[in-house]
Amino acid sequence: RNVVRATLFGLGLTGLLYIAVCSGIIFALPTAEVANAQAPFALFVERFWGHRAGLATAAFAAIAAIGALNGWTLLQGEVPLGMARAGLLPRWVGRT
């Protein structure tokens, strides 16, 4: 019960934070500049805190993307195993 509540609360809080940050970027920068930007978050940080801060933001975004990709790669081995153990896939898929 607590896991479900925590998951939904975290999802809602993250969604609200994301909407607030994206709205701030949209309202603080010119629309044409945001529309043509490849990295709007880095552009926003660069505009207000300098070039090095923008590069650091882009670097942290790349690290986060690589970490998420790593997590999904590791997860893809567990999903078929769990499905086989639940009887949703043939038993030979879940053989270890």
C-alpha cells in the first residue's frame, strides 16, 4: 500500500516540477530561440549563469541519459524472466 502511494506521489511531484521548470524556460527565453534550441535546459542555464554552467548542465543531462539507458538495458533481462515465472511466457524463456 505504501509503495503505491509513494510511487503515485513521486510521479505527481515530478510531473509538477517538470511543468514548472519547462514553463519557466518558455517564459524566460524568446520563443524562437527555444524552438530552435537542441538543448533548451542548457541554453537557459547558459543565458543566466554563463557558458561553463550551460556545458555542465548538458554534461549532467548526458550522464543521466546514459544511466537511464543502462537501467533499461539491465531491466530487459528481468522482464521476460518475471513473465515466464508468472506463466505469461513459455517456461523455457525463464530457464536460468
